[in-house]
Amino acid sequence: MKYVDEFRDPRLIQRAADEIRTLAASDRQFRIMEVCGGHTHAIYRFGLDTLLPSNVELIHGPGCPVCVLPMGRLDAGLSLAADHGAIFTAFGDVMRVPGRGGTPLQHKARGTDVRMVYSPLDALEIARQEPKRHVVFFAIGFETTAPSTALTIRRAQDLDVRNFSVLSNHVTILPAIKAVLDSPDMRLDGFIGPGHVSTVIGSRPYEFIARYYRKPVVVTGFEPLDLLQGIAMLLRQMREGRVTVENQYARVVADDGNAAALRALDEVFELRTFFEWRGLGFISQSALKIRERYATWDAERRFNVPAIEVTDPVAAQCGEVLKGALKPHQCKLFGRECTPERPVGALMVSSEGACAAYFGRAARQGAAASLAAAGASR
Amino acid sequence: MTARTLESDARGGIPRTATFRDPQIEMAHGAGGKATRRLVETLIAPILLDRAAQLGDAAVIDVGRQVVAMTADAFVVQPLTFPGGSIGTLAVHGTVNDLAVSGAVPKALLVTFVLEAGLPGDILEAEVRAIAQAAQHAGVVIVGGDTKVVEHGKADGMYVTTAGIGIPDPRACLSASAVAPGDRILLSGPIGDHGVTVLLARGQVALDAELRSDTRSVWPLVNRMLAAAGAGVRWMRDPTRGGVATALNELAQDTGLAIALYEEDVPVREEVRGVSEILGLDPLHIANEGQFLAVVAPDYADVAVAALRATPGGEQAAIVGEMREQPTGTVIACSSYGTTRVIDMLVGDPLPRIC
């Protein structure tokens, strides 16, 4: 498979791992945060953490859209289906996120009209096919998915589809990174910059991290070789005493991002004053709401969406894990009350969430040792 | 799943301690993964099955002087037809394959239809003909069945169930308790074709791929493998819902052993890999309807693979892993660049109804 196989070549991967070991050879600890949930997923999917020396530690950041979605927003979205007879549509990722009254899938099992879509355009298409029903698209994601929501709203306007609206939970990545950097428990040495978000916003917006916080950033792709190269580039900066923003993912990410996508975002969305992030609390200027001129397609304006505040279970320590202050397995609920099948916190829901990715790791570490002893590693 | 009642196994048996606490039935309970296993093991089996029964693909029972294998399967796939097959062909192959991987020669089927009022007659006729043709191909006779009709809106066109009977093949001496560390894991061919084909046939994803469901009887392959290496074959399973990952996890849990899976040796077509990459699915969790996994003693493994590869439709058969002692009950994928990861059972329901 082009653009995939060459980045999974065992020899190149070994070479990159060797380079990391050389660069990291010292008695200090390197704490690197991968901001993006896609990276967290890839690291565990390919077992890349097992290739790193013990003094290079990866910390999973807040870039998992499902993980930072506050429970109250989901309840508000589902209430549109329950109270207004709307069809609730969302990406598959949202379907297993627990709200106060259960997950969207549990609502569906009880008869609520919940439908999984692969794109917001699919939700618009449902609205066109069922003109007597109202269709709400429950939009989540960072700058990666927000442009497709923007284009869908514009298309709804062009086609004059009025039985369709969007409940926007879109968030922006930079305030989240800033919140992590400003957190008193912050002990990070560098960032693996998000690959997909950067295809839209480019690599320049991260420059404040290097300039003001003096932490290096490398925007990185998602294949095993990408990630190892990104880590090596960070370590090289630290070794050479440089602090700058570099782009490992130049085959996809341009320094200035995607102008057309940015224009669409700006035309349809504006920044909210405040938005709640699950585990991180309220962050100012961190989320996107639909502009007045598209009010017809804004579920919040049309339905007076209730502002439901739901506190997470007291014992859940999602916030500390999200900020990198706790490792997933150090949470009191991890692996007991909270498992991928019965998640309490959202970090356990998505395969991009730190806890779900971490689940089974302990077993694997034991496994790796015994397999190596048995000569099974190939 | 059905019970093997003749086999007594000190390690196995159905666990009685857990109780089913899920408040309601959800789609995940039918997806073939963890929730399905919990439903069967903690609610259905404890009430209905004998305490010594083992969960497997078919029950082996003694009727008078004859030992027979019995199984049943239900089909609710949407859409009813897709490239490479339809609900009718699946209904035959699903039951035939459950018998085949239980080491039984498939002999006869009963077919039951639940039809929705409003179903066009020609669609039903096409499915009945598909069943007849698939049965003839698979060498089984249809000996009866039942028909029910429900109101419009109460079923998606049609549901089909089949029950099958087979004769245990004397060359097969399957027993999960005989599976030992060092045994090899064989896979009959490329995985994920069925699940991805059905997903694309639903038309909800704007992707095109030249793919066909792998729905077929696996008996010709099983037959050749038993002929060549029957004494070394210890366990077989067709990895349908929940995919290879779920079938291997069940094996690991049932035997109390570990499985090292050589992920890069698992055959996966480019199209299936591509669609999986784009949609974030793992081919190991995607359903198959014409493949099987086998555990074979190390001395017999090469002969067994050679026999499969020499059989039409088995050209891509491969050794994809081996049994290990530790860590018990776990499936570990090993990559060629030295990393490992735990392969879990399917959690939830990644795909719409696929069989």
C-alpha cells in the first residue's frame, strides 16, 4: 500500500529506533507529549513504546476529541432526539461515550433514533431523504473535522435544507496545549505536534510553544517510521540545545496549512468565549460556535439546547491523566470499574484515549518478556 | 455457539459464578465479541446447557448407535445480497462451516424463513434458489424447515435460520484440552473480505473496492487437511463475527495458554487493508464467512499447510502463529521489527449487521 508500507519497513524502523537510543543515551529523563489521539492509537497499535529506551517517556495529550467531550453536551444532544423527535447523527466514535442517561447506543437500543454516519454530509443526506424529520448532526473534533462540518452547513444553505442542524462541539487544539503548558504539574520536555490538525492549520501556529515556553515541537505523521523519526528529531533538538518547530510530516503538512479549509472555518464558525473540556475544565476561546448568519443550521439557536453540567464520577481521575500528571493505570478506577467495554471516563472509550490504549499494557509487558525468553520475537 | 456434550474436560466447562448484569440487550450482544460471550456464558448456557458442556461450533451427541454433530445459525444480514453472496448462501455456508470445523462431514440442513410482509416474491425466490445451489455445491441436502411471516416493518425483508447435522469424521480428533505450547496456528486464507464487502455494499461509505464476500463451504479444505494431517489437528474454528482476534482470544481463554500471532504473516488483501486503514478498523476484528483457523501439532504443521495450499481456494493458507505457555489467556501480536501488542476480543460493534 503506497504511503503506508514504506513507513512500516522493519529495517528502517530498526534504524530509527537505534538512532533514538543513541540520542537518548544519558541519565536524564525525556518526557514527550504526543498531543494527538491518533498518535496515541498508533503508538499502541504498533507497539512503538516497546522500542523506546526506558528514559524516553511518552505522555498522552488532550487531542482525543471524544475524550475531552463533556458529558453534559452529549446529554444535551441526545435530549434533542428525545424531546424534539429529531434524528441524532454522529460519528461512530461518539456512539459508546457514556452520558448521564447512557451511551447513544444504549439510547438507540431503547428506541431513540440514533444513527452512525461517516461524514456530516451523510447526515445532511438523511435530512434530504426524510424531509418531515429534523436531523441533528452532533459535531465533534478539532480543526481536522471542523472544515467538513463547515462545508456541510454551507451545502445545507445552498440546497436550502432546513430540517437539518449541527450541534457544534468543535474545539481548537492550541488553547488545549496552552492549558497543559500552564498547568502547575507540567513537566514536559517537548511535543509531538498533531499531524492531521496541522494539515489544516499548518505548523506555524505552534511557534509560541518554542518561543515563549521554550519547548521543541515536531509535527509528525502516523506511521511507525513517522513517529520514531519525530521522536528522534525532538531528541536531536534537545541534544543540540535548539528549541524550534520542525515538520517531520512535510509530505502532507504545509507550513501555512490549507487555505481553503481555513477560509471555510472562518466563514462558518467563530470562537466561543468559554467551553468546557472534560477533565480540563473551562478553557477560554477554545471552541467553535456557528456564526449568526448560519443560525438556521445551528441546533443551539434553534432548540435552546439546555446547558447541562454533569460532573464526572468522583473517583475518576480523567483530568490528571489528560494532563499527564497521572499514568492511566494509576487512576483508582482503571481496569476495575472502568474498562473499554464498560467505560466510566471517556479516555477509556475511544481507541485514541490514553486509558483504552493503555489497557492490557501490563499484560503485554509480561508477555513481551516471556515471548522474548521463549525466542518468539521475530 | 453450541455445546460439545460428549467431551469431558477438567479445564473447561461453562463458568457458573458470573451472572448476566447487563440491563438491556444491545447490538454489541450480537456482534460476536465480548458482550456476546458474556450473554452466552452467563445467561443462556447456564440455564439451558448441561454443566459439563463445552462451548464450541457444534454439539456432538449420541443418538442410538450413531454419533452426530448438530448446530444451528441465524442470519439477519443487511443488505440481503452483496458481491459474492447473499443471505441464502450465508445461511448454508454458516451452518456447514460450523459442522466442518467441528470435524464433522456436513450432511443435512433444515431451513427456516422469517419473512416480512411486503417482501417481493422474486427476491424470496432468488434466495430460495441461492440456498438450493449453495447446498448442492456443499454436498448437503435440505430436508425441511419452516416459514413464518411478520408484519411489514417488523423485519428487514427476511431472516433465515438453518440447523444442520453432520457425521463426525474419524480422522478428526479435536480437543481443546490437547492444545499444547508449541502447536502452530494455521489460517486458511485472506481475512476480512466478507465484513468489508458487506460494509461497502451498504453504500454508507463512499469507497469502492473490487472485493467479494468469501462465503463458501470450508469442508473441501478441512477434508484435505484432515486427510494429510488429521492426527495433528487439535482445534478448528471459523472466525466469523468478531473475526480472527475474537476466535483466538476464545482459544487462549479456553486452553489457558497464550498465542503469539505473527501479524505480518496473516494474509490480508490490499483492498481490505486499505478500507480498514481509512475507516480505522482492524482486519483481525472483521468477519469472515469462508475461512478457518486450525491448531496443528508442530510436526504436522507444514504438511497441513501444504495440503491446504494444494486445494483450490487454499492457495494463501499460512502459519500465522503458535501457542505459548505465558501469559495465560492472552493473544500477543509480534511484529517483524520486534514490537508486541495485545490483541483483544472485539469490544462493541464496529460494523453494522454482517451475517
